[in-house]
Amino acid sequence: MTDSLQWRPSASQVALKSRAQQLAWVRGFFAQRDVMEVETPVLGRHGVTDINIDSISANPSSIGVRPAGGWLQTSPEYHMKRMLAAGSGPIYQIARVFRDGEFGRRHNPEFSLLEWYRPGFTDVDLMEEVSELVCGWLGCEPPRTMDYRDAFLRFAGIDPFLAGNDELSERCEQWMEPSQLDGFSRDDYLDLLMSSQMEPALAGVGPVFVTGYPESQAALARVSERSGVRQAHRFELYVGGVELCNGYWELTDPDEQRRRFEADNEARRRVGKPEMPIDQAFMAALESGVPDCSGVALGLDRLLMLKLGLDELAGVIAFPADRC
């Protein structure tokens, strides 16, 4: 028999009211800075090539305007960059986005994402604005900044750029059996270390930006060499050990971007995932000229969860996947 309570929202009235306040606050934040709100499609022609993100397919009947079929968008990024190339100037969006296979305490296959782009900003410039938005809403202290490499050395005693795969695999055996680690890539090991060891450690240091990720972990970011290793201009903000956002000083070179997309698809083939066609409209925008800019995607559900002192998204999402 159907549980008679499942028709009710899982979020309280207090949480639903706070969500409305959050949306108004975000819009006011960007209005003060003359950043324009935009909307882009939820259903698009293309998914993403990123091996760590699985798009959800959708197949509406064709009406002759577009090919039949499509994908629920994992992020509004490609469409927003097309706007930037067309001269939009600074823009933001409060988007509903979708990712397959993501459900748990801090994941839901459909969620609210705040994404914005700032022409003329570096990643460092954008980190300052992210700090103002997040700390203004949460009322917390400004984040400190910690290099990805330094964080691994401090909390895991391992150099993520120089450690061999055997050493990384051995470290990961405390969370998974060796047979479960078969086929893991270097980034798979680092991601497991980040989620299992680094994030709990970061919970004890207050708000913190982690910067300088490996090149292989930032397919849409610029890359620089520092201390003998190639590091991406990527940052993530952690508050209480919870990852809130992912930002880049954006890659705008179309040739390099195409090479990375092709490398993504090669990686997908190796692990048995379907290849994802490259979004040619996005590539055309890059070739036309996306301005020098930085961009960031911030999870509004997680931000609200932290605001209310909760530990799972079901407390802030009205109808999560298990009762929608």
C-alpha cells in the first residue's frame, strides 16, 4: 500500500520559505552588480562528454525544427557561452539541471544550479565574488585558499601529481577492495581520496577554496605550469566539508577544447560508456570568439542545506527523486 505520507513535500515549510528568500537574495546580489539574468533550454541537442557525468536522454516527438531526441542539460554552460560569444556581457542563471545516477544524502538527479560568467575576470577575481555571495548568505567567515597539492600533502601525506598509480591504489584499499579498484584511472583514485579522506579533513578548517587541480580534472579550464606541474585554473569552495561550487578561468581556445572533448570520448570508450557527440553549436561559438572570462556553478540546494544546518538535501528539496 502506498505510504499516505509520501504525497507531502520532504522539505519543511521553514525550508521552503528560506528557499524563496534565497532566490530573492541571489537575484538582488546580481542586480546590484549589473549582471543580467538569462534562461536557456532544459532540453538540448547534446549531453556532455565528461566521463564523470552521465546525461539523461529525452526523446520528444520531432516537430521538424530539430532532430528527434535530446538530453536534459547537466549544466547551462554551453548555451550560456553561446550567449557570451554573441555579446551578452556578464550573465547568470538559476537553472534546473539533471544528472543520471546521482541520488543520496547530498545528491539528487534533478537539482538547482546557480551559474554565472564574468568577462574580464580571472579565477582569482571570481573567487572573491563567490565569497561575497556565499558568505553574505550564510553569514560565515571569508574562505581561506588552499592549493590542491598542498591539501593532499597535509591531510593525506601524498603528492597527487607525483605519486604513482600503485601508491594511490594502495591508499584507496582502506575504502575499497583491490578487485573493486580494477580499471581505476589516476583521477578515479584521486577522486576517491578527495571524497573519503580530504573532504572530512576540510570540514575542520572552515570555509576554504581549493585551487590548482590537475589538468586532467578540468576539461573546460585554462592550464598553467607551476612548481614543475601543470595545474588548471579551477577552484572549488568547501564549507563544512561540503563542496558548494566549481569554477574555472574558462578555456576559450576552440582547437584545444575539441582535443579535450575527443580525449573525453576516448576515456568513455575505455570504460564502456557511450560516446557523446560534440556540441557543434558550442564549438562554433568558441570559434567565433567567447570573451576572456571566468565562470562558476554553485549548488543552491547544498547552500540552503548549510544555511539551515541540515545534513541532507531531502530537507530542502520539496520533492526529491524518491517521492516526486
